[in-house]
Amino acid sequence: MPTSKPRIDLRPGVTEPVVLMISRRQVQERDLASVLESLKPFTAAREDAWLYRGQMALVVDGYNEDPRELVDIAEVRVFLKSLYEAWPYWAFFFNQVDDSIKILGSCVCGVAFPGRGAVEMDVEKLGDFLRRGFHGLNLLFDKHGFPEPDLEVMSLGLAQYMDYARSD
């Protein structure tokens, strides 16, 4: 009987969930400052950063009655692009289980939005998106002195997640 190699899941499950809830009001008023303020505690203390790594879900609330997908709503795309530019730590905190990274990436890297959640992506922007994600990982690992092997695991997980997202 042939033995198979065990599969390594580089996308850990959510055990201490955190929801980054962005309201419709924040989006419409472009209130990025309050969102960034709510994120500060996650990066400040070493223990908190480590505890919540890969545990955050991105939720944009208040569009439930809107028949469009979030990526089809221009004001949501603009807001999430601003979040992406202002907060480089998304790859460290966003979980790799739900669509949080896909939503952010679609808003940042999309060049055309034909509707129903379809997105035409710019390959160069997607490369920049990944590089920025890896940079944010490196920043927090350096700041808090987290173990290098865990950086490699998280980086591989992000690359694997993006590969899976491409095939969706």
C-alpha cells in the first residue's frame, strides 16, 4: 500500500475571530481615520499581534439591500484602496479562509468591473498587491521579533491563497 505525504495546510483556521466592521457611513464619509484607529491596538503589543494573526475578517456592512456585489460599488472600492494604502498589515491579520483578501485584492487590482462580482485584474497591480502583503508581514515580524520560520509559513500561505483565488 503506497504511503502518501501528509498535506500541510498553510491557511490556519480562525480560532480567535475578529471582525473588521466597516460601516456604510464610514465608506460614504470616507472616514478612514476611525477604521485605522480601531486597528492600532492589533499592531501595538507583541502578544496581541501574535494572537490575532490570520484571524481578522473584513466586513463592509450596510450594503445588504444593495443587489450589487461589494466590488461593483465604486465607493467601496475607493475606500478599500485607501485602507490598503494606509494599513500595510492586512496580510498578517486577514484570515486566509474567507473572502477578505480576495475582496481587498479585487478592489485594489481590478481595472474593470462588468457586474455580478466579476473583476478584470491588472497582473502588475496584483504583483504589487502581493509584494505589499509580504512587506507588511515583514514589518510586523521585524517590529515584534517573531520567529522567522513562521514568517515563511505565513508567506507561503498567502501565496497559496492567491493561487487558489486565481482558479476560482
